[in-house]
Amino acid sequence: ERKRGLAAVAVLSAARPEPALALFGGDEALQEEYTTDTTAIITLVQSNLALDTKDPSRPESIAAVRKATADWVAKYRREARVQAKPSYSQCYTALNAVAGHYNSFGTKYPLPPKRLQRVNKELAFAAKAVAAGK
């Protein structure tokens, strides 16, 4: 547990927020990067959740989801221009539910059906919203 906690702290401290570049067209660049990053993490989490519990690639997939989640949250959590988007709140909620499940119940147990259904619904909404620029 301690190693996992220290690893999370290391990941979060290594990811530093990007400087605001509103005067130099940074808002457009931020939006493009947000769209790319959010689409990628949604795809990663959806593919992870679709894996069978006995799939040999599942531990690696879960590790990738954990790292990507920590990076995505650290990068966009303090960006007010992103936080106001429906895609952000839905994606953040889904990522938090998945991370919370893995932290509480370990990686051997799949998400319960109701939680899985809710997370998939939130990810689908976030994917549609981010594609629409929202």
C-alpha cells in the first residue's frame, strides 16, 4: 500500500500544469490537446473495462489506466477553461469511479454491473461531448 501511495505522489508531482497562454493563442492549443487527451483516455478506459478478468494483458492495462488517469487529472484539474466543459465533469466522474474501485477492491475484481453500466454511460456521454467541443 505504501509503495502504491508513494508511486501516486511521484506521478502527481512529476506532472506539472502547463502555463496559461491565453494571450498567445494557447486557448486553442489547450482545447486541441484536451480533445486529444480526453479521447485517448476514454478509449483506454473503455478497452480496459471490456477485458475479461482472466485476460493476461489486464494487469498491464490497469497500470496504464492508473497512470493515464493520474496524468490527465493532474493536467486538467486546475484548468478553469476545461473544468466548465460537460465532457470534463463526466470523464472525471468516470475516471474517479474506476480508480476508486481499483484502489478499494484491487485489480482482480471487475466493476459491479451497476457501476460498470454507469461508468460506460458517463464515458459515452463524455466522448460525444468532447467530439462536439463541449
